[in-house]
Amino acid sequence: MVVWRTNGTFLVSAILIGLVYGMKENELTSTFVDGARDLLGVALIIGVSRGITVVMNAGKITDTILHLGEDTLAGTGRVGFTILSYLFYIPLSFLIPSTSGLATLSMPIMAPLADFANVSRHIVITAYQSASGIVNLITPTSAVVMGGLAIGRVSYDKWLKYVWRLLVILMVIIIAVLTVGAL
């Protein structure tokens, strides 16, 4: 019902704006269709990324990845745990584009692991947020990234070539800050 209201409001608003602007019926219709055409790819990307998340959750793929992370991080020291937590969250953030979903899935495992490794929980949260932020700049399952690139008519590979150096620099800085925080 909420989706219908949002779409209905969008459609009614577009018609009202066209009428206020003085557009004729054919001009209004063609302008609306041209605008919607640019967003069709974005809508498909949003649907596909949500589908990937549903399949991963239903197929217990997410649970398997979290178990692997638990096994990998359980026996490390403070600095090792911190760095591995950050590196663990990078592919996990790629596979689970929802930041709230990722936190919901991983924090019940990572928080107790941090306690065992004698690492403050805020370090784990910072590692999670930092990794998620880096990945959200480039992940092809992000509606924001892909939608922005589609609207800006920038190819994904061109975006990666442009941003990869910045990502490497940011990752090195993040690991350094996390390491200092873990000490």
C-alpha cells in the first residue's frame, strides 16, 4: 500500500507540474517517459540486489560466511583480531549491501569474539562501519552507486579506475587507526 501511495504521489505530482508549466498532453507524456527511461536501469538494479540478499539468506549462504569468519577470527590477538575483523567485513559488506542487515547478522557473533580477544566492542563497530563505507563506494549491488552511475552515464569500470587509488589509501589509514585503537 505504501508503494502505491508513493508511486501515485509521484505520478500525480508529475502531471501537476507539467500542467503548471503549461505542457500539452503529448509533451507531458513524452517528457515523463523519457525521465522514467533513465530510472529503469536503477529500478532493475535495486530489484536484483534485493533478490541476491533474499537468496543468500534463504540459502543460508550468509550463515556459512559468518561461521567462516567466526572460525578465522577466534584465535587471534588484539591487533590481529582488529585487522582481520576489518578485512572480514569487506567481503561481507559486498555480499550484504544492507548496513543494518549486516550489523544484525554479524554483531551477535563479532561482539562476543571481541570480548574473548580483549578488544573493545567499539573497535569492532568501527571496523564494521569503515569496511561497509569503503565497499559501499564501489559495490555493484548498491542501488546508490549503480543508480548514480547510470544517471551520470558513467560506466562502472570507469568509476573503478577513477576511485581505486583513493580506496587503497583509505584502507591503509583505516587499518592504522584501528590498530592504534586496539592497543
